[in-house]
Amino acid sequence: MMNYARFLTAVSAARKPSPIRILTELQQRSPPSLISLAAGAPNPDTFPFQSAIIKLKNGPPLSFDEVAMKRALQYSASNGIPELLTWMKNLQKNLHDPPTAAYGPEKGQMDMCVTTGSQEGLCKVFEMLVSPGDVVLLDSPTYPGTLATLQPLGCKMVNVPSDQHGMIPAALKEVLSRWEPSDSGRPKVLYTIPNGGNPTGASMTVQRKKDVYQLASMYDMLIIEDDPYYFLQFDKPWAPTFLSMDVDGRVIRTDSFSKILSSGLRIGFVTGPKPLVERLVLHIQASTMHTSTFAQLLVSQLLHSWGQDGFLQHIDGVIDFYRNQRDAMISSAHKWLAGLAKWQTPSAGMFLWMELIGVRDSRQLIMEKALEKEVLLVPGGVFMIDSSEPCPYVRAAYSLSTPEQIEEAFKRLASLITEAL
């Protein structure tokens, strides 16, 4: 049985439910005959928006009549609107079949909440779990948004080496060998991006996930499975997730609709053990209150009209697009950068991670010279815990540019590297 209290920071443990939020949510579940003088919600009759019809690229338009519009413009429950949560819970069960779906709450029963993009979820998860002095294990290199969240928390960040198949279990075992499984100072949290990792594009194999999960069990760590590129895996069948192997209730998973439906609507999800998701919701109550009701209803209407099959069909179209983009970038890399850079072909995500040959540090080359040549990439140093150390890597994204632009960019990059040698 997991002792979730052990993982909470003092701040998270001290959070109390908001009495006003409880009343608001009570009122929304009550019969129309209830007269409530409790909620401090504004009257939607005073809002300037009346109705909306949103055209889809394919499928009938989504319509918000006056009744739906009033609901969309009003406060809603902090964990998310019920019909979106129900739809997503069903999707998680179908895709991942989490063992925890059948557990009781105290054993780590699977629960979910909606967050304002998965970034909000991640930030709040770390603030819930990470106290000053705690050790947090991370992929090396890793997503800068995670580094930005962790740095002010005063924790010790320790990199676990990875390759094109993600985090290396033997390297994790080596890192963990500094502690006994019973040490109070051992790491509590392991963070990883298992598919199409940002920045490396690496994806973990099933065996690696099993080995990492086993080590997490041995040392009683929580695994944060940050998976925004789950739906951008180019090869089927998709690999089983940590959530699908979570017999202990030790996985907190973040999902995002940013890469597949819209990045501006800011809809993400946290799936994890009920006692921890409930703590997150208390934090949401005290900060954002809830993700935009309008954005949630818009996405919910879309998903309900599509059904799961329609949703997965849409995903297939998105995958085809990014697979073609990746192929275009790889063929341009072979054409222009052979002998000047080294790379692995990513099997998911939006990024190509390249080591520039003969370049000790890519920062000046990218931040100054590349700008003059009108080509922009991200120097590898920003993905490292210590960004001051020299780093020969760069990250190229193939999401937005056309194949012709990618070709031209690599041609310019090639001449830059040649000049630098």
C-alpha cells in the first residue's frame, strides 16, 4: 500500500478545500427548485456574448445556443466539466487499461482532472511533491519547462543518461545505487518524457519502462509520465505506457491536447492516484479555479460528436502529417549535414536532436551566426541542468516549416558549420 502522505510538501499537505468552491459545485449538481443565495457567480445575462457556431474542417458545426453559451461563460468545477472528464476517463481506460482503475481510493484508484494545458498540471505536480533538498531524477537532456518549474523549488536535480530509446535502466540503477532503498534522503520522484522526448525525440521501449518501473517500486518513487507526444507516435502499435503497468498506484501521467487539437485552448489532463489528484484540485481551486469552461465545452462537444473512433481517426491524420515532415527533415539532413552532424531518426514527436561534429559549443553559432544567416534552431545547452557547460547539440523542430524551408534551413546550417570548422 502506498503512503501518499510521505510524498507531499508541507504546502500541499496544508491545502484545505475552498468552502465557496464546494458550494458552487453543490449548486451545479442540485435540482432547479433549489434557491441559492450562496454563490458569488456573476449573472451571465450581463455578459455580451450570446451564441456561437464553430465550423469544423470536417463534420457538422458545433453550436452554442444561448443556454449553452451561458454555461460556457460561467464558473465550473475545479476538476473539470463532468462530460469531458467522463469522456477522457473512458479514453484512458481504453488506451491504457490502468490496473488502478479497479482499485479503491486509498489504494491509489485512478482519478483525473483537467488542467490549463499539461504545463499547469506538471507545475502543480512538482509543487505538490518537491520540497527543498529533495532529489529529483530526470531524463538527460530534458524539457526546459520542467527545469524552469524545478529550479526555484530548491531541489537537487540529478540526470539519468538516455539514448535514442530513452532513459537507460542500467544508468538509473547506477544513479540509485548511491542510496539504500530505505534511506530517507533517497529520490522521491522520477520524471520522464517517454515518447518523442523534447528535445531528443527519443522513445522508450516497453522493456525499459518495465525495468524503470521495477526500480521505482524498489525505491518507492513516484513516476511522472509526461507524455504530450503520445498521440504523435509514427509506428503502430503504440508502446504500452507506465500508466498501463501501474500496479502500485505510483504513476502520475500528464496528457495534452496541444499538439493534436489546439495549443491555444490550453486543455491538458492529469491522471493519477486519487489522493494525489485531489491535492492538485485543491491547488487549482486556489489558483486558476478551473480551466476555461468555454474551452472545455468546445473540446467536449467535439469529442462527443466524433466519438473515440472519430478522435483516433483525426489522430491518424495528424500522425501522417508529422511523419511526412519528419521524413522531409531527415532527407534534408542526409543531403546537407552528412559528415557535419550526427542524429537518430525520431519515431515520435516534432524534434530532431543533432550533435554538431567538431563544434564544442553550439550556443554562439546558433544565437549569433545562425541569426545572421536567417536560420533559427535551439542550442542544446538550454535542455541541460547546468546550461553553462559547453554543449555541441542543437534541436530542430519540423512542425511548422515546409519541406522547402527545412531544406533551405539545413543548407544554411551546413555552410555555418563548415565556416566554424
